Amino acid sequence: MDAEAIVIGAGIVGAACAYELCQRGLQVLVVDDGPSGATQAGMGHLVVMDDNPAELALSSVSLAIWRDWLARMDNSCGYSHCGTLWIAADEEEMQAAAEKHKRLQAAGIGCTLIDADALAKLEPALRRGLAGALQVASDGVVYAPNAARWLLGQDGPQGPGSQGGHDANLVKSAGSIRVLQAQVRTLEDGRVCLADGSTRSAPHIVLAAGLRAAALCPELPLQAKKGHLAISARYPSMVRHQLVELGYVKSAHERSGTSVAFNVQPRPTGQLLIGSSRQFDTTDNAIEVPILARMLRRASDYLPGLDALQIIRSWTGFRAASPDGLPLIGPHPQRPGLWLALGHEGLGVTTATGTAHLIAAGICASACALDGNAYLPERCLQNV
């Protein structure tokens, strides 16, 4: 065996899984063919989402784990505890904000409904005439590519040996993470076959490669959702919170067509990261100017001063979505030893930590505070 666990994919989900397994004392090999994918392209919003109970449970537990991990991370990970303002454009959306407020409070998430005047004081750059917002103070943002690199650079703690810690002379070796830059061609029982003809083996293989996982497991029901993003020059303090229109939730869960929604994030650099758009049934990463322009117009409708800002870069990325909107986390029902950590769509950064805990608990046969039944891959692979 080349490792006790092999993780395919060095994005934020794969890095989190490798880190959690390493912290439990496993020797982990991470295989990845280079920086790309949703981690490099995404916004890095750490946000509690509540479209259904399973999503709320996973995102809320994940944020609690993130807070623990972030306390150990260095400044390069770009964490900002900015919170989220869910913007209500009218009274109908304000009612939706009130319903969201009730759900989050029932789950123990601190949040506050604010009226139009309070919203204008918190974010004076927003246009007047908005009805109010729901403020979720516990949300934040992180620079996911650097967070993934930090996770992959850690070793696990040393601990007591196999006698349950009774013999102080017995010390178990710390877990470790090795990263191999290579392309995976195929998966066989307990083996990862690389493009150069070599293989790597382990009793547990975790597939966390986003959309690229479909080439290794064609039976996976993953759908690409293309998104555009743009980033401004530095305008410190123009926006203080992550700003998201309440209509974002509707656009995020559409299954066809093209949609845009207002989503602006203040970066620790003073820049504004501007989203978001969704397209289906394309894997062409080219920037589509009409869609980018539509997205920026939507953002300018909420932030009128945005038109005067300098946009220095725009790009696209792809979210890997499952049929029911929940990630696939757990053992593959037909491939022994293969674990899936896929299909997180736009919540991969947020839920990477909770995913890692579920995967590690399964591999190590240990208890987990989060009930993982709702995310088991068998629900989407029963007929494979």
C-alpha cells in the first residue's frame, strides 16, 4: 500500500478530507493534476444556507468547524468575518427574510431583521428604496485556494499508541499528507491508475475531484453549472458585508436556463468580488459578454456606484451539482473502498469541513455529530 487513504482532488473539499484524515493519524496521499476547478474560481463565501433541513444541518455544522480551523490558519487564507446581509428589495422579499429568520433562529444561528433605515446605515452604497435585510453575523469569507494549500501543508498530531493511551511509552506516529501532481486515468479496486502507467494503492480512496470525477466514474449524476465572476480594483470600505439578494436562492436552484443574481463580496484587499450567474449544459469556459454584462447590470441595480468602478478581471468556473441539490458524501454503493465527496454545487467551500468530518468518521468507523444519511450517494446511484 502507498498510503492508508488516497484523496483524488486537491481543491478545498479534497484538502479538507485529507487534513481531517491526517489529524486522525492516517498517512494520506493526495493526487491532483494541477490548480483548476471550482476552488480556484469561486467566491469563498462561508454561509449558512437553509433551503432544506439537510442543507441547513450541513452548512451550520461546517461553519462551526471552519471557525475552529480558521483559528489555526495564517493570514494568507484571507479570512474576513464580514457577515452576510440578505437583501429584501420589497415587502414580499421582506416576508421571505422573516421566514428565513425564523428557520435560522430555530437552528441556533444568530441573525437579525433590519429595516430600510438600518440597512442604509450599515451599507450606505446600496440604493435607496430597499425594504430591509436579514443580517447573519456569523458568516464570513475565505480565500479558498490558500486555505486548501494550508490544509495540505499540515501534519497530524502524535498521540498515544494502541493500548488506549495507558502505556505512556507507546506513541502513535503522526498522520501525514503527501501531494502528488499527476493525472488519474482510471480507478480500479483499491488502486489509482495514473496517466504515466504507474499505480497507487490504498484501502480507502476518496474521490473529491468535482466535475472531473465523472470521467473516472461515468455513473455519477453530476451536472455542470457555469458561473461568471468579476473583481474590481481596490475600493476600501465601500462595502462591509457580503451582500446577497434574497432572489439568489431561487436562481441557485433552477435546473435550466440562464439566471443572474446580485452577490457582492468585500475582499480583505479592499476589492469587490461580483457575482453571480448560472448556466446549464455547457462546459465552455469562455467569458460570455452578454451574460457578464447582465450580471453587472444586476449588481449595479443594487449598488449604483458600481458603474464607476474599475473592473480589473473577469473569469468563469463550473459548479458540480447533484440531481437533488445535496452533495454526495459517503461510500460508493457499488465500488468497495471508494468514498465520494462531490456535488456541492456553490457550497463546496462552506461545506468542505462538514464533508471532511463525515468522510473521516466513515473511514475511521467513528461517531460523528452530524447525521450523514441525507447525503449518502446511494440515493442517486441505486440503479447503477
